[in-house]
Amino acid sequence: MADPSTYRPAPGAIPTSPGVYKFRDAHGRVIYVGKAKSLRPRLSSYFQDLAGLHPRTATMVTTAASVEWTVVSTEVEALQLEYSWIKEFDPRFNVKYRDDKSYPELAVTLDEEYPRVQVMRGAHKKGVRYFGPYGHAWAIRETVDLLLRVFPVRTCSNGVFKRARQVGRPCLLGYIGKCAAPCVGKVSADEHRALAEDFCDFMAGRTGNYLRRLEEQMQEAAEEMEYEKAARLRDDIGALKRAMEKNAIVLADATDADLLALAEDELEASVQIFHVRGGRVRGQRGWVTDKVEDVDTAALVEHALQQLYGGGDGTVPREVLVPALPEPAGPVREWLSGLRGSQVDLRIPQRGDKKDLMATVQRNAQQALALHKTKRASDLTTRSRALQEIADALELDSVPLRIECFDISHLQGEDVVASMVVFEDGLARKSEYRRFQIKGFEGQDDVRSMHEVIGRRFRRYLQEREQTGEWAVPEADDPGAPDGPATADGHAAALPDGAAGPQAPAGPVDPETGRPRRFAYPPQLLVVDGGQPQVAAAKRALDELGIDDVALCGLAKRLEEVWLPGEDDPVVLPRSSEGLYLLQRVRDEAHRFAITYQRSKRSKRLTAGELDSVPGLGETRRQALLKHFGSLKKLRAATVDELCAVPGIGRRTAETVAAALSSRPPATLAVNTATGEIIDDSADAAGPAAGGAADAAPQTAPFRETP
């Protein structure tokens, strides 16, 4: 625990301008980002007596080891910079709303020649008109299904559309009247675009005039005794009314607004947003956050607005209604207006329908918080108990806040790989996962593989520590000295930027970016998948590098025993132990990550062809060569001039291909074991670029005749 007085800035050193500040821990990682209208009073408030600080603020300032700030010209710039740094550094003490999904929206691709109606998620794209978001994708599809009989806009993918144009036959929707079939010319591009624009107008809330026009057409058809047309128009009107009923009118003045409400307690807060477009509730979304910093309702509202609009995923409406205004509200209002391109009214509803709807949003937030607490009531307690049980069982000095686990995966000694997964505070930290290829030897030897991987990981750790100037690595003639930094796949890599010295913060974080360097943040507990042999190999690798401050254990899969280095008997945790459950989750995640990597490597190796390794030859030109010659056998016999005749193949590339194929022996013969038939090698070794040649291979596994 650090003393804040040790890194308190000198009196008068802090400016009084607007700005953004960052607190860093002893390893240089950014743990908190904040903004202030005036930096001096705000930062000075963190260095008062700890007894007068909020417990979470006191924890933050005692965890931190340094503070730095950046001066900006306006409060709007401070707001934007604060959001950017929170997204970039992911500080552990900042409020972060946890959204468990991306919300679907109804999108119309007006930027295409033939606009398409579809469900979209994620960031908004230019030229696409969005409606929503909706709580569920099926709600969008139900609405679209009702509207397609009135606005038969295409909903098919580009591939299906292109195929229908080629064969001159529309898809099923074109036959049943739910698509105007522009793919086969039933309507022109302009007529189809007019349908798409009418669809957008209806979804935007301009429904009254359109319904009246349809009713007039129905009456005219009935008077002219065109009863079939009148019946079709009657059904269209009914479909539109059913679609309108799915989004009941809540505000009579065709309001476009987002209503945001909060429910909070001492530990957590829930936010709910209702998206009202054209007076109708078009969608709803919500988040939950841990209140890891001392914030009031106004600050939570500000963070929620940053989360909602800062990433560019949401369109800012004319009105944003909130339960409390940020302090000050002017910069936030100016920021929202800049995102929208026109004035945005940020305010608290005081009376009328909008206040009543805000009460409904508030009730939804309270229910969401209650449901969340029911589901996660024991999560924090359980994780804390699990970490404490592990510390007690392994006799550690403190709970292992960072756990790294390693696993080896291979298939009969081929494609040997390893994985490293990281759990922080009992939760997976997937951005810290790493994977390795075993480079030091060939064949099956899990113990030797574990020794290599642990050595490489901690050799890189020592090199990164040396880069910070905190300590020097062993001399080059020391058997434990690093042999150069390596990336996760074992290839050599340049050392990270950033000069060592008194100005570089000590620790495994790049002082320029604030992000941890690869392999540079040490674990408190190292777990290996295996028993005594794997633990001994890992211990030997640590000893060779002189590392003695990292706890080590192994989890044997057969009886779920925990093995410690140098011990003849394992530590047996109770089957109901939360600590054992956590170790099992860590081990299983390492196994999943390793086997996924191993399977991908094996798949690439099995589908690789002779042309794949030709330098300078990409996928497009490989396919062009195979399509031109028809088979690899004919390609191998082609001359350089014949290769140059292929579009996109120059003489230098042709010479490279000819030299590569002539230097390799022809592929061996394959025999169909079911029929005894020798399979022609015309498609052999062509790989995936052969354009379906692999599909013609027999289902039985062929054997290879040796010459």
C-alpha cells in the first residue's frame, strides 16, 4: 500500500486550467482517469487525510504510485479526452457499464443501388438509415414481416441477389409477393428505391397520411367493383395497423427523445434507456456497473451518456431526458450537439407525459438492478473466498490477484503448441492471453515443452523489466540469460520502445501508451496443467532465470490434485471448495485455448498445397493459375512463357513458380482403398485454391505408395 504523500505534486505545480488526469500504480498501469474544470483543486482533494476520503477513493490513492495530467483548452475537450482514455486504458477504478450484448437495429441500406432491409448490430455506417435499437432481433423480424406485404423491399443478401440475377429467377419471397423482385427486373431501381423510402417514412412515424391514402384507394376499388384489389388493400391496412400496435404511442407530439433513468445503491448502479422515435418507444437497453469510484447520480449520468453516444454507435436525438444533470451540464450539452450537428436539449422532465414515461424507465431500472443483484449476489463474495482458499491451501503471503495457467496441446506429437491464459481478480482477462509454438525440438514431450514455454515467458519478463531500468538481466554467459525477446509464436521481436532511466516509470508498462508490455506483468500464482513432472519442469525453468517470487502449482486432471514443487504428496482441496472450482476453470480455459490453436494449425497444415509456399504468390493468383491450367500436374509441366500468359502473372513471378515446382518431387500416388483405383494427381496438393477439387476426393482415406 503506497503513501499518497510520496507522489503528491509540489505546491503550485498543478495548473488551474481544465484538463484530464491519470493515476498509475507501481507497475505504471493506468488505474483511474478523471477530468476537472480546474485541475489544482480537484487533484489536491485526493491528497487530504485518508480518513476523510470515501473508502473506494482511499483505496485508489493508496494503490496508485504516481499522478500525471494533460491540460486542454475547454471542458468539452476534457470530456472527449477522458472518454478516449477510459476506452484505451480500461482503468480498474473507473465506472464502466457492462452491456452483455450489442442491441439490434432495423437498417435500410440506402447507399446501395437496390436498398436492403436487414437487422444490424454495432457501429453505424454511412448511408444506412437505422431504426431502433430493439430489445430482440425477433421483434424486428416480426415487424418487417408485417410490412413487407405493403412495402416489398428486398431483404436478401448480396450473394442471393446476385445469384437470382444470374439465373433469372427470384427467390421464394418474390413469388409470394413479399419482395418486388428487382433482381429479375419486375421493378426498376428507381421504383424499388421509392418503396424503400416509403418504408423508412412509415418507420419514422409518418403513418397517418399513408394509411389515409390506402383507405381512399380501397374505397375507390370497392366503388369500381375491383373487390380483389380492395381486399388486398384492406389486408395491407390491417398489417400496417398491427405493426403500429407493436410500438404504442407514448408521446403525442411525435417526439424524438432518449430517456435515461438510474437505480443505484452503495455498490452498484443500473441504467435504463428508452429510445422514443416519432412518439413511439422503438427500443430499450440497459447496463449495470460496479461503483468502484465515489460518484453521485449526476456523474453516473455523465458516464452513461459517454457510453451511449461516445462510440458513435447511437444517433443523438433532439431531446435527451435524464434524472439529474451533469455538473456542469454545459460541456456535455455542447458535446452532444456537436455529435448531432444541431442543438440537443439535455434536461430533466418536470411534468406531463414525459415525466410519466421517465417514471416507467425508472421502474425498469430498479427491476433490472434487483434482477442483477439476485443473479450476482454471491459473485464478488465467491471470488474473494476462492482466492483466499487458494492462498491458504498453498500458504501464499497474499491472495493471487493475477493467475496465469499454461497448457500443452498436440496431436500424436505434431503441431505442438502451448497456451497461456490470465485470470485477474478471479475473472478471465482475455486481452492478456498468449499462445506459443514449440520451437526447441520436435516430437511429443509435454515436460520439455512446459520447460520451454515457461522459460520463454519469464525470459521475456526479465527483458521487459530490464527495459524499465528496475534491474539488470543476467550476463550473457549466464546459462539463465535470455536469448532475446520472443513473440508468442516464438519468433524474434524487437525490444519495446521507451528509454530506460529516471524519467521512465518503473514497471512493465510502456510509459508512452500506458499499456502493459507483452509478458511484462508478473503473476502472483503460476498454474500448469499436469502433475509432478510438469511442475518440476516449470520450477526448473524459473530457477534457471533466478525467479523466486512467483508461486507455482500444478493441477492434475485425473484426481484434481494440486501439486507443489518439491513435494511428494499433493494438496487435496475439498470437492466443494470454491478455490478448487476456480483452479479448474483456469485449467479448463487454458486447455480450450490451447486445443483451439492446435486445431487451427493442423487444419492449415492439412489444407496447404504446393503453391501456398511460393513467395509472392497470393490467393488470387494461385486460383488464376489453377483455373487456367486445370490441374497442378499441367501447371507443373508449363513453361515460363505459358505461365506468363495467365492474367496477372509477370515474368518474374512465372520464373519463381516454375523454379519452386521444378525443385519439388511430384506428389506420390493416391489409391482408393475401396476400389483399388489409382487416383490421378491432377488435383493433388492443390489445396483449398483448387476450387472444389478436394470435394472430388474419395470418402475413404487413401494410402500413399512410396516410389
